[in-house]
Amino acid sequence: MATLSVKPGQRFTLLDWHTNSHLISADAERQRSASHQVRQEARALRNEINNQAKWDEHDNQTRLAERISSVNRWKETLDKSLADIDAEIDALAKVKEAAERALQAKNLPLDVSIECLTLRESRRAIDVVRDPVEEELQKEVKVIDKAKRELQQRVNEAFQQLCLLQEARQQLSSDHRRKMEALEIDRMCLSLSVNSPNISFKVNPTRVPDGSTALDEWEQNSRCNKERAEAEMKASTELREATVLAIAQTNNELEAQRVATEFALRKRIRDLESACDELKWQEQNTLEEIAEMEEDIRHLEEDLRRKMQDLKVAHTRLETRTCRPTMELCWDQAQNGLTAAVHQLEGTIRALRQKLAEAWDALDALYRQLHRIQTDSGYKASSLVLDNKCMDSRRKLVVPAEKLVPEVNIFNRTANHALSPLNTGQLDLA
């Protein structure tokens, strides 16, 4: 008879089976509920992440745009500062060149003044006097030396200021170049999107690069560069105005001294001409007096010879009458008359000889005076020639080397000075 085969192992009860079914159903419900909760949370997270990403992108785009705008404003400010400083460098360079030309133009007046002083050293004897002309010429040399020192100082100051302007411009240019590079980078970053090529993950992108600066430091650096450029431009403008004023003042001082010197020279020439005329008149009168004196001396000599002949006659008569014999040798009226005539003639001859000696002395004195007059006239004529040469030499100073005052451009205010040469001096920028 066949037997029933019983499967070995544990046997569960029906309750266990129902319980297991309920547990599986409950677990399935719980897992689906948990899954649903996870799905809902995931959807909420996705929405939140997407919204946050969009807002973050919008904020980042706005910040980049604002940064670009801020950098661009500073770039435009630096553009204007660069244009202004370039204009100021050009204006200062022109004024410096004008000052150098004015300085160079002072060499001619100095050479002329020294030439005049050297010429007048050739005066002779009494004409070597310290007259107003010499004083004015020496004063002119001092005025020219002072003007040259002042202009040279202005040229040196302009050179130093140009160096400072170039340094300030170099800083502005460097800052401007860096801002151009920063603008290009930020604009490229602003144009990037998820669809842009060449985007990738980077190693430690949130690191702080070496040399990074704070925003305040960045803005302070640009402001300092701009303020330094403005300060140098202001100093340059003041220096240009001072240089133009110095050129005008030195030209005025030199022109005034030139006028004073030439006035003294013309007055001296007139004095010399008057002295020469006076000496010529004196020479003419002295020559006439010499001629008259020589004529009178000839008359005195003729009278003296005649009186000597008369005295000889009287002496001969008296001597001859001594030969009268004995009683005839008496002192008669004739003897008295002859004796008195002899004494009178001898007195007359002595008087004539004395007067003749005085006349010769006077003639010698006249000749000495004539020689002195002619010598002094020669000195005066030589001095007159020298002073006329000085006047001829100074004619080249009549047309000044500087004619126009340079323009003073101070950015927002421009003053084109057309100043009169008598009040302000003249300067040529051509």
C-alpha cells in the first residue's frame, strides 16, 4: 500500500499566511507612499533649484553688467583724463620751446651790449669816462643775465613738470589698459551660457588669486591716478602761465633797458657832437688868434729893427760928436737931445723886446692850446665814431625776436592773449 510523502520543514499557520500577505501589502503601501514623498520632494527641489539657478544667473548677469558699466565709466573718465593730459603736455611743450627760443634770443642783445662795452674801451685819454652810457650798458648786461637765469629756471621747471606729466600719463595709460582688458574679460563672461563652447569644469575655481584687491582699493587706485593727473595738470597750467608771464616781463625789462641805453647813447653822441663843434670853433678862433699874433710879432720885430737902426744912428751921432775939437766939445742942446733920444730909444727897445718875448710866449701858449684842442678833438672824434658804431650795432635789436605771446589753454577756459609789446612783451610760437 502506498504511503504519503510529507515535505520536511516548518509549517505555517493560515494566520501566518494572512499576516504575511497583510505585511507585504502594508510594506508596498508604505514604500509607494515613501516613493511618492521622495518624488514630490524631488520635484519641489528641482523647481527650487531651477528657480534659484535662474535667479542666480539673472543676478550674476546683472552684477556683471553693473561691473562692466562701472569699469566702463572709469574707462571713459580715464579717456578724458588721458586726452586732457595729452593736451596739457603738448601745451607745456610749446611754452617750453617758446621759453627756449626767448632764452636763445637773449644772446644777441648780450653780444651787442658786450660789443658796445668793448668798443667804448677804445676811447682815449679824458674820454675814458664812466658816463651814463657805460652805466646803462652794464645795467643792460645785468638785466640780460637776470632774464636768462629766470628763463633758464622756467625751462628747467617745465622739463621737470613734463617728466611728472609723463609719469602721471603712464599711470593713467596703464590703468586704462588694465580696464580695457577687464572689460573684455567681463563682456566675454557676460556672453557665456550653457550652450557656449569651451565651457568646462575648472580646478578650484573659487580660490582667491594672488594679488587680488578689495573693491575699495580698486576704486581708490583709479581715483588716485585721476587726482594725481589733475594735480599735475593744474601745476602745469600754473607753470605755463608763470612762464608766459616771465617771457613777457623779461622782454619788457629788456626793451625798457634797450630804450634807456639808446637814449643815453644818443644823448652822449649829441654831447660829443656839441663838444666837437665847440672844439672846432675854438680851433678856428685860436688859429685866427695865432695868425694875428704872428702878424703882430712881425710888426714888433720890424719896429724893433727900426728902433735899433734909430739907436745906431743916435749912437753914431754921439760918438761922432766926441771928435769935435777942444772948446767945440760942449754939451749943447743937440747933445742933450741925442742923449735923451738914446735913453728913450733904449727904453723903447727894452719895452719892445719885453713885449716881443711876451708875444712869443703867448704864441707858444696858443700853439700848445691849439695842439691840445686838436688832440682833444681827435679823441672826441674817435669817441664819436665808436659811439656811432655802437648805435649801428644796436640797430639789429630794433626788431625783437619774439612777437607773439603763446596761447594759454586751461581746458574749460581758454585765453588767447594778444598783449601789447609795451605792456607785456612778445613771444613767437611760429
